[in-house]
Amino acid sequence: MDDPDAFAMFGVVWVHWNIYNISATAKELAEGASTHVDKLPAGSVETSSDFGSAKYRGPCPPSGRHHYQFQLYALNKETISFSGPLTRTEFEAAFADSIIAKASTAGYFR
């Protein structure tokens, strides 16, 4: 999940959450899953956001209305491995040959 409207203020698309290796059989992410590891889908991995922590940090624009993007990728492999956090751009470049589908949605928050 990221906030592209933050670019005008901070010079970066602000990343609120990164989570990888969600099983293809997972049907949902439980409310509060990021703060309760036992609620995350088995095998999933959270990596650092622009807040400097490996957990979900919801919308919190300093001013005005921001739109928040959620990206979901289907890969042709069960899991991926990498060292350190990856930005969405780095992820797409590193795993371009493995991405078989991509979905996105956005929401707005003041």
C-alpha cells in the first residue's frame, strides 16, 4: 500500500505496507493481522515501510485528500526470497519474469 500524493510533499511515493509470500489459498487478511503475527497468512513476510517498521501503517495524510494504492501480484512461484525491503519498482524489476497477473485498487482518505 502506498500514497503517491505524498510525492509532492516528501519527494517519494510513501510506502505504508509491504507484505510478500501470501499463499495463493489465502482468502483474506484479518483485521489487525499486521499487529498480531498469528493472524497473518502462514509463510507471509512483512518488510519495512517508509515509517521504518515492518508492519501496516494506515492512511494519515498531513493535509488534504490523498489516494492510497493497493497492488497485488500473482507469481508463477510459491515463494520469493530477497534481502532487505523492496520498493514496488524494485520488486517489479526483480521479479518481472515471475509476475503472471497484477491487480490494483485505490481508496481516498482525508
